[in-house]
Amino acid sequence: MNSTSKQAYKINIKKPVYCEVLTDTAEGTTYGAVKSLGDAQQIQVTAVSSTGQLYGDGAIVDSSAKLTGLTVVLNTTKVAVEARADIYNYTVTNGVVQVQAGVQAKYIALGYEVEQTSGDSEYVWLLKGRPQALNENVQQSENNITYSTDQMTIDFVKRVSDDMLQYFADAANADFTAEQAAKWFTNGPASIVTA
């Protein structure tokens, strides 16, 4: 990777998608179909690290930190009923979603695109995470219309197959091709997208 990247700054998140992690074993990881999560508003990705410090003679003589997971908070305009039922294993009967205590969400991969000032985008896949229960923020409208939103927190862990947590690429870098960008969200992230 010898080329340099164009100067580009992140300005917008869009097109959040997900797919179910079907299997994850030493032999490999497989994913279901890629589906929409609605319209994105904001995403926060926080590294989960394991840290340690070694003291000797009353001072720190070594310090270590390693990445062990990722916590993601995704805000969307609204997560559709079909996506909620799918991700959280809810039963739907005659259009009524039945939320039962104790039902565990599926492991999913989360993908999204980040627009940049250069006109190029970053492309992201977070590979294996289990969502916490969906949070909603609903307010009454008073003098003006107040929109309500959905918030999903997802705890991402390493894959069993290869210890991977995330794939990302930046189209501002010449090594990442337009062909790769076009195929990024076609399938789940079982492997990196090549030209």
C-alpha cells in the first residue's frame, strides 16, 4: 500500500445495512442477505480495550493495550417493523409485533457508508455483533413538529473464524477501486471485497 490518500473529511453517514451471521466456526463465517436499516442519523463506534501497566521502582516501566471489541450506537430515523422482528427474533402475527421477555437478538453484521468532502466515501462493515434492545425517543409536538428517532446499541465481538472485528476502506485512497466500492454491500462480509 504505497499510494497516498487524497485529503478528505467525513461529513455524512448514509445507507446503514445489516445481515444475519448464519454460522461462525473455525472453518469460516457465513452471512444472510443484506437488508436496509432505514435512514442513518449518527453513529458512534467506541473501541473496547484490555489494558495493563507494569510498575517497577515506583514508576510505570511498560504499558499495553489491545483491542478486544467494539460498541456501536446507531441512530436512525426509524427501524422498520420487518427489520426489528428479524433482528430481535420477534414474532409477527397479523401485523402485530410480539415482544417477549428473554428473547435474544441475532448476531448481525452492520455496514454503512460515510460521505467525505472530496466526493469519495468510506465503506465500513462491522462483522459480528449482538444488538441490545432498541431504544426509542418519542416527544410530543408543541409549537413545532418534533420528530422521533430510534437508537440501536450493538456490542461487536471478534469472529471465531479469524478474530476479525471490522473491515473498512476509503475511496480517497487510490488502492481501493470503484469496482470494490460498487460490490461492498452486495453480500455479507464473509471476506474482503476484491476488484
